Amino acid sequence: MNLIAPTARLIDAASGDVLGGTDLDAEVGRHASAYAGFPPGVVFARTGVSVPAVLRYTGALRAARPVALLDPALDPAVLADFIRRFEPAVVVGVAEGGPGAAPGECPKQYREVDDPVLGPVWVRDRASADQPHPDLAVLLATSGSTGDPKFVRLSRTAVTSNATSIARALAIGPDEIAPTSLPLYYSFGMSVLNSHLAAGATVLVVDGGVLAREFWQAVQTYGATSLAGVPYNYEMLHRIRWSPAKYPSLRTLTQAGGKLRDEMILAFHEKIAAVGGRFHVMWGCTEAGPRMSTLPADALPDRVGSVGPALDGGSFTVLAEGGRETEDPGVVGELVYRGPNVMMGYAENSADLSRGDELDGVLRTGDLGQLDEDGFVWLRGRLKRFGKIFGIRVNLHDIEEMARDQGPVVAVSGPDKVVLFVEGIEPDEARAVAGRLAERLKLHRSGFDVRSIERLPQLPNGKIDYRSLEAQV
Amino acid sequence: MSLTDRLRGVFVDALELPEGTDVENLTYRGIEQWDSLGHMTLVAAIEDEFDVQLETDQVIDMSSFKVALEMLRGLGVDG
């Protein structure tokens, strides 16, 4: 599979090296060939923000090896458990660095090899008995992995069709230059990479994120044209009074990964519109590889709060009460997405990797919402109880279970954090619980707000009154 | 208390640094605690402690303890 259009380029901001055209093609080919020496099976790629990481990923795709993109800061015990359950043929990016990055020991049944092209890798002694399905291309760990992380299985068709649909919706052409503002193992970050490569555009590979000096230096030096962010990125930029006026090349801002407050959407829309640019609110989930909808920039400010219509090739319906599926405007229910980018299914172990498509292009999103007369989606909250912390989905029920030893507890979703109400918890204990959850879920502790409550409120039927707790957040 | 000591205290509190951390040689993203969220907490703590308001570029340029120290000196903050 070749995701990369002929005019696509990679710029390494750290070195200034530019890789494009036949050189890029040859490099990807060289990386693809390097996989030939390993036993058949999937690739685990510890993926930081670096040109070598991009080449290991795109090389695996071209070699028709399903590739799992993994956070290099993944806890070594969690990585070891992933390897044990999924039996990858090879783990690449073993030396991938960054704060908190440590791969741990080379696991049993693997040997460490310093590959001349791929760098240090762990190679499996023998192929796994379970071989991946031929359609499988990319595996992404589900965010909000709470104790039992699993993979989303994306097919070749899902990855390529989503990349081209995104490029169309955002009018990404060969002149676009996108900096890597998000981690590449994160579905949104991956989609920025894929959509630009597929459109023959340039990806400016720069580590550090939107608060790093190197990032903005690279934006200026190389004339980056767009910026992708999750709500907390925009909250931070707002907090430091950032303005796009200083960066004349930067004209497209995109936002996904959770709900950004309407006033914040409007503020950034106004800032970027004032300099002739556009702000796009988008909606997606890892299970859709990830993009499902994009709000056209000219729909702001009138339709603020909507996440727009389905991407090209996709469509939405609403599952109304009683199980009736409808496109009628104004009916509230679970949103169902159909499109070629819907995942094949989940995988919890190596046997699951052999499975074919189990969803047939239909994804129940778990989000409540409604459509308007133009097919624009208006979200109305989660059907199941999930929260989002810094763009990462977490299961509120699982979080409650982790804090259950402190007494009766309820977790509710706040803006970019989870608030836990625990009956009669002491301040010291509350801090300890926040710290423990942060460590367990690998998220910053400011994402957890643990509060004491005398008694959890109940509805007349004895069930917990979540609404009244949400109102206190 | 010297400016260095005050700033060290702000770093330790804001980033919840373990005892014995070599604070004066810290760099942004050099340790897990000083990530983007840690940075925002740190900026707020510095603004509180020294009664200053940092500009966008100052927040982005504050890539190490030493840079932060020089920046505060440049703003006329002393011990």
C-alpha cells in the first residue's frame, strides 16, 4: 500500500533535511525492504515524533505489514503485556526516546538486533501461529485504556479512504505544510500525517508541541500553513494569548479530540478569520480511523456547536428510541456512522488479528446527538459514560472502580478532566487518589479532580443522580 | 531569599518535583513532570509568586530553569 503521493515531502525541523519526491519514495522502499528479513506478522512501532519513526511506519505499510503505532512512553509492563498478547513479528523504534520513554527488557522469545535501516529492533524467534488478516493495515490502542487495553483494527481501505476524504474536506493541496503538533501514535496525529502525505503535501516533523520554542521556530522557518489541536491545546494557546497574526503562513486551524467550548471556538475563528484564515471543528474517533465529520469554516459563527456533516463517502443516522434508525432532523438518539473508514473491529489478542471485518462499515458511536436539515451533526453528550481528559477518552465506570476502595464514589466528566465525588474523603487521601489515577492511566494529575461529598445524591428510584453532580462541575 | 531560591521553590511546588531534583539544570520536556500541562501550571505559579504577567513569547521561550531565571531578572524581579 502506498499512502504517499509523488509531491509529498517530509521536513526534519531539527536538521533542516528535506525528503521528497523520488528520494522519499526510495527511503520508504528501503524501510519496506528491511522488514522482509523478519518472520511474518504484525509490526509494533514505538512511535515518537521523528522522521525515522515516520519512515518505519510508512515502510511497514508499503511492506504490507500491519503496524501498531505505540506511545514510546508506554509503561514497560504494559508494552510487555501487549507483546505477550499480540505476538508481533518485530518491535521497531526500541531506541525511540522522549521524556518517560523506556522500552524495558527485550522480552522472552525475542532477540535484540541492530538493524542497519530500522535501528534497534526486537525480533521474534518464530512467527506467531496467528497471522493477521490480509486487509489489516494499522492498529491503534484505544484511548482510555483502563486496565484492559485493546487495539482498533483499521483496514487498508479505511486508512487510505479517510486520508483522502480529510484532504478533500480541508482542501489540502501540495502547497500545504502541516507541523506535527500532536503525537503520531494518536489517531488525530496519525490522520494529519496520512492526509498530508496522501495529498502530496508537506509534513513538518517537529517535536515538542505548541508550547515549545522549537515548534514555533519551525513554523516560522518553514512557513507552516496549518495547526491541528485538541481542546486543551487551544485552551493553552488562549491562556498565553497566542495569536496567529504573528505567523503569516499559518492560515488553517483544525480542532478535534473532544468538545472545545463554544466561546473558545468563536474566539479562534475570529482570530484566524481576521487574517484571512479558517477554523475547522471536526469530529471523529479512533474506531473510524478517525475522522467522521468536519464543519466547513464558513459555517462559523452561525453554526457554532455543530461538528458538521459527514465526510465524503460517509453518512450519519440517528438511532431513535425503540430502535428506529432515522435521518430526520431534530430526532435525538445515538449517532450511527457509515463509511469506508469504519474499523474492522477490536482486537484483544493475536487470534483477533486474523479476523476479518466485523462491522461492515457501520459504527455505533456511543454519542448522543441529532442531525439538522442539512445533515450537520449536533452532539448532545455520551450515551455510555465516558469522559475526555486532554483529548484521551476514559471510561468513567472504570475510574470509579479504581477509586472504589475509598468509599462510595461517582466520576463525572468535566471540561478536560474527570471529577470524582467520594463520600467523606480526606484532602490528603483525595490528592493520593488523583496521583494514583494519573499514574495508572498515564495522564497528568490535573486531569483528575477528587472532591469530598457528604452523601452522593440519589434519584427517587435509588439510582445515583449524575445530573445533579454534573451540575456541580 | 535569593531569586534563584524562590524560583527553585516555585518549580518544586508547581511541578511536584521529588526531593533531590537538580532543579537548576531542568529543561522543558527533559523530565516527565515538566510537560505542556506542567508548563502551564509553572507559568501560573511564576506569575503569582513574582506578580508578573508573561507574554506569549516569554511562555514559549521559557525552555529551562536558567532561561526562566534570566527572564525574571530582565523583568526587574529581584530576590
